[in-house]
Amino acid sequence: MSQTGNKSRTKVVVTRKLPDIIETRMAELFNVTLNLADKPLSRGELKAAVAKANVLVPTVTDTIDADVISAAGKQLTLIANFGAGVDHIDVAAAQEKGITVTNTPGVLTEDTADLTMALLLSVPRRLFEGEKILRAGDWSGWTPTFLMGHRIQGKRLGIIGMGRIGRAVARRAKAFNMAVHYHNRSRLPEQVEGDLEATYWEDLDQMLARMDFVSINCPLTDETKHLLNRERLTKMRPHAVIINTARGGIVDEEALADLIEVGRIAGAGLDVFEEEPSINPKLLDLENVVLLPHMGSATIEGRVGMGEKVLINIRTFMDNHRPPDRVLPF
């Protein structure tokens, strides 16, 4: 960890390496401690950080649970998360201690939706299988039946979670002439539903049994943990494909791998995993599963935009105003 900036200013601790332009601006505005080595902080280091900082800027790799929050000094008043998801932060415990939590919604919507569509295309068209064959030198030339996949045009896509990202995925799927279906905690306004030409399903099981593709775009909460468990997964059609760019814990990975292995589900495209960075070995052995290293928001524009939101949230809060992206407990 490296300290920089004006010592008389707000003490900010950043837990991971951020884009240079964001770190430079933080050094101009705050007394900031940066993680130039980009090594995840241990629990002890996190507790030391909250004990001295006015503001903590964590990321998805940091578990800010009640135990870590209990170590916070009275001077810690803001946790300005670098990321939209806050399942790694005990927001209720923070609120109990008078600590405000903010996040960075909206900025990564289009990037994550783009990656969702990339996975949705790559699995049925077997793109990564072809790439592996080519790199291994095993391609002997074009033949009429080599690596035949399936088109997505005219297929049904079921979206679980119709927030910003879910709606962005729906717009893209509509452009590919897919039939959009969705399950959400609450139904979309009629105008929005009409614009997306989306069909609402109150019963998730009923939707799953009818879809060709399922895209997971909801947050990870106590209610959505293993939302797609073994029982639910068995309701899906054998030719169905699951895409997950939300959080790994929403899907029972062991059950998913087992069902794909025996042909009860056709395949999956996964950017997130239950025990990141560890990957279930069963998934690694499956040819019809595309695995990516949690890169849904990994664009320069997206990461800089996230950093700018963090800066705005901190400055607004320190000016005694309500930050624009305050998170409330579920």
C-alpha cells in the first residue's frame, strides 16, 4: 500500500489498483492510500484499513462483513464501493454503525450486456471449441458437418432480473430477432414491456421450462442464492443454454456441471463463479461450457466511469450532501 496526497485531507483507502487517471485524481483530492501492487488485502489488512480511514473504497474481491465493520473506527463514515454489486458488503451492519455505503450503478450496464450477448452467441456456435482446435493445429480444412451449432434467431431468451443490465440484454436480443421473456421481482411498466416486446412470467419455474436460453442478470442476495438449484435446473429443456454474467452464487455450479455432463442441459457461458477465483473442476472439463475470468465490466471506458462515480460519491458525501448512489439494506 502506498500513501499519497495532502495529509490534511480526507483519508481514503483504496483496496485494489484502479485506472491511473482515477488514482491521480484521488491523490489531488484526498489523503489516499493506494494498492499499487494490486494484491487483495487480507482480513487483517482490511480491519487495519477501516480502523484508520474516513473512506474505504473496496471492490468485489473484498469481503466487508459485520466482523470487518466492527473493527471500524468512528472516523469511518463512508464505504464507496468500486462496482455495482454490493453482495460482498454487509450493508445492514454498516448502516447500524452509521456508515453510508455507495456503489457505481449504470456505468457497466452496456459493457456487461455486450459480454452477455458475446457468450450467448459463442456457446451455441461453438466458437471457443473451434478456436481451440485451430490453435492446436488440428484443423484439416472446411467440411459441411464440422462444428455445427445452432442459430439464436427466433429462439426464446428468458432473462432473470430485469434491471438496467437485464433490459440492455433484452434490447440486444430483440435486435437478433429473439423472443424476450423475463422473470423479475416486479413486473415492468406496460410501456417498457411493450418497447422490449417482453413476456412476463411471475412463476420462474414455468418460464425456465419453456426457454432456449436463460440469462442471469439479478443481484446476489439471500433470496437469490442458488436460485437456480438442482431441482430448478432439471426443469430446463435439454437443448437450453445458461448464461451468467451476474454472480456465481446464483447458480448451483455442481448441479449445473452434472446436468451438462449427462446432456440434460446443452451448455453454459459463465463469467462469474461461486468460489472465485477457484473454478469447479467439472466445469473445466466440459467442452460445451465457455468460461471467462469475470470480465463483464472490463472496458477502459467502464472502469474509468466507475472510478468517476466513486469520486462523485465521496466528494458529495464529504460536502455533507446525500451521495447520488447510496445503497440501502434489502
